[in-house]
Amino acid sequence: MASIIHPQTFITLFIMACLSFISSDALSENRQVTMSTDAEKKDGYLVQVTSEAFKRSGYDLEVRYLPWKRALEESMTGKVDGLLGAYYTDERAEKLYYSEPVGEVVISFMALKESNIRYNTLTDLKALEIGMVRGAVVNADFDQADYLNKIPVSTIEQNIQKLINNRVALIVDKQQQLQNIVENQYPDWVDKVEYLSPPLRVDYFYNAFFMAHPDGQKILTDFNKGLAEIRADGTYDQILQKYKLP
């Protein structure tokens, strides 16, 4: 004999099923966070680290690639949720919450291995021609060293070409950026160049979130939590290895 389901029971079961569907659907939808940065960081490790850390805390990352000045302005005025891959400054910290460090930047000299150049202080290099991007800030000692023979150019690619063609003895820039360009554009030279020690500068990249955002503090906390998780389980190191970073 078929059992009869009471109408009230049927309604209750239907409501529970609907609530279950809504609940599971809501859980499957991550919150979105939008950040701005410069085009130089597109497809780089900082974006992947940031995306993976946010995923752990239930966020989907959208990145707006803009000229750096505009990216900074959008972040400081709340047009986006935050700024991706920024140095710390006191001025920015008045309006932005800074995360734990997400990466580091090393500024070094690059030379041809065959030149066998070594140095302890900058004065050791005063007889050499040093290529640099016009207007670049390296560190206080280098920037103020008028005794160095600095040869300015417009782009980092021009510097690398001049080094390869023995038109300068050294070039100075961000080590990761130099490495990426050599690997992608001059693969035959990967094993023919080296980065001199000590580096000229080591600094850190942070993500920074708009303080006046209603959820600014929560986004910061959630990001730091996700970042700690990917550091702890090895995901962070795997990303660095993918990009051939130390």
C-alpha cells in the first residue's frame, strides 16, 4: 500500500531542499576583490601569489593593469579595493592597509661572466661604464656617486643589448626583470651573464588595501591568512620555482 505524504510534510521538505540549494550555491560563489597595478607585473609571480592567497580565503581576484601613477591614484581614492605589489611609504600608509610581504625585489649589477668583474664597494667600479635606465632610483650611495660613469638609456632592453655587445661593462636594474628579459628575448645568453654580489638594494613588495573601504580591514586580514597558508603548505615556494626565483 502506497504511503501518503502529508501536504505540510511535503511543503517542509520542499523548503528545506530550496534552502539547501541556495546555501550550497552561495558557498560556491567567491567574493570578488579588484586591485590595480602596473603592466610590468602582468603574468608575474606577484599576481599569482596574490590570486592563490585570496582563493584560500574565498575571494576571486580581478587585476586592472594601468600606468603606475594611475594605479596608485585609483587605490588611494578607493576606485579599486587595493594596490598590488607596492613598496611601503609613509604617505601611502596614511590611506592604505599594508599586508605582510608578498615578495622581494633585488636590484643588482649584471655583467658578462667572461668579464670576471668583482667588487666590494662602488669605488671599485669607477673605471667602468655602467648602463642604467634614465631616471631610475637605485639606492642613495649609487644615486649620489658622481664618480661613477653612468650611461643612461630609455629602456632596460637597450641596456641588455649594450651589455651583450660589450658597449658597457655593467648594467643595473631589478634582477628578476633582467632575468626574465634575458630568458625570453636572449635565451642564448642565459648562461653567459651573472649578477654581482652584494646586491645594491633589497626591498619588499606588499599588497595594500583602501582603509576607507567598509571591508578594508577584513580584506587585509583574509588576505594575510591566505598568504600564511600558501607559505605553510609550499604553494608559495612552488610559485617562486615556476618563475625561477630564489
